[in-house]
Amino acid sequence: MAKDPVCGMDVAEEGALNMLHFEHETIYFCSEQCKDAFGRKIGLVKPATKKGFVRRLLEKIARGTESSFGGQPPKCH
């Protein structure tokens, strides 16, 4: 039996569905949620962020500007 590092629950190693290989060690988790929480904590998984309308619009404008000028900002002089 292995212990889930997030919630402390005992997890059977044989046939475990949620595991992660990290630094030459296999870590077992009781659920996908605990696995994701562990990944976020150590920096393996970035938290999901929702993009609002304004952020999507600004990213679209930035992509358009980038493609228009070949990835370089326009020259002033």
C-alpha cells in the first residue's frame, strides 16, 4: 500500500489508475483531483485559467499585429 501525498489515503499500488513518475519514484494517488493538486503544487501542471472577453480580444489583436509586422514591433523612425 502507498499513501496519497495530498490527502493521506492508502492506495493499492497494484492496478492503480492515478500515478505519477517523479524524480525516479512512482507516486500513487486516490483520485485524479489529488494527482492534479500535487502537480500544481510542484509546478508540473499549470492551473487552468478562463479567459474573459477582453483578454481574448487583446490576444487576437496581438496575434494580428505580430503577423503584420513579422514578430517585430513597427519602426517609429
